[in-house]
Amino acid sequence: MIIWYRKLESLRSTAAFAEVTQFELKQIEEGLLDAIHQIRITCNELRPPFLLKMGLVESLKSLFSYTRMFSNYEIEFSAEQMGYALTEEQILGFYRIVQELLNNATKHSRADKVTMALTTEDGQIHFSYLDDGIGMDVSALEGSFQSMGIAGIEKRVLSLEGDVELKSAPGQGFHVRISLPITIKVKGERYGNLIG
């Protein structure tokens, strides 16, 4: 797509076209740029190239910087200094969970502020998410996480042998707490990059 964009750009700048044709060619160029941008976003969301290299904390900070450009809410994030190793599956799982929570915040919460924290305690890594948005009626979920992509978050956490807790009520924001077991290094076994 980039090659076709450059060919079109070159043609438009070197050849003489009627004003109407120039306008239409410019619109096609802009459409190609938009498509290229969306493809890049999609590729990064499928498997962010920096995720395993940078570690979870730095990757999340990068995600938050990107999200701030397109959202109307403030993001506050804190993370303890941690030297525990997470598997590749855990790192990617956490990243996907946070992506989904931010997606929910953007589409549904109407929040002004989103606060997230990453801590460790008792052999587990804990992630908390809290927004000050409109909240939701948890009882309407009938004991399951079936709204706003929450079912996918719960399944992902459970597949990582973790626990997820949801608290919300109309007008009281949305709070999620996730706990995952920390990988313990065993001699001769290969593990994922460090969390930070």
C-alpha cells in the first residue's frame, strides 16, 4: 500500500491534471494513508513488536501514551519496581486485558480519569483498574461477566490461572482487580522477559 501511495503521490506532483481530478487524487492519497495507519495499528495490536523486548511496564506506558492521543480521559498509572519473571503468555495476556479495559473506558465509561496500578504480594502480581465513569449494574450481569468485553477479560485471566474481581454500580465507576501467580524461576527452564 505504501508503494501504491508513493506512486500516486509522484504522479500527482509531476503530471498536470484538471482541478477536479487533482482533488480526487488527493482524496485517494488520504484514503490510502488512513488505510496504512489502520493496518499498522492492527498489526501492533495483534502482537506489539516491542512487548517482549521492553517488558510489561514499559509496554503499558507506551500503550497509555498512545491511548491519551485518542481519548478524553486522564490516565494515571503506577507500578512497583519488580524483578519477577513473567512468561510470554502472561505478558501478552496482561497487555490484552489492559487494551480491552481501555477500549471499554473509551466506548462506554464516560470517565474523566482512569487509574491503574501494578503491584506484587504473596507470590502474585496484582493489577487494579478504576475509572470514575458512569458504572454499571453488576446484578444485571446475573453473576457472570457478559458485558462490555468483560467476558473475554475473565476468560483470559482464568486461562492464566488467575482471579478477577469486578465492582461497579450505576454512577460509581468501574473497578477491576486481577491477580496472577508469579512465575518462579526453575533451573534449566526458559522464561519470558522481566515484568519491568
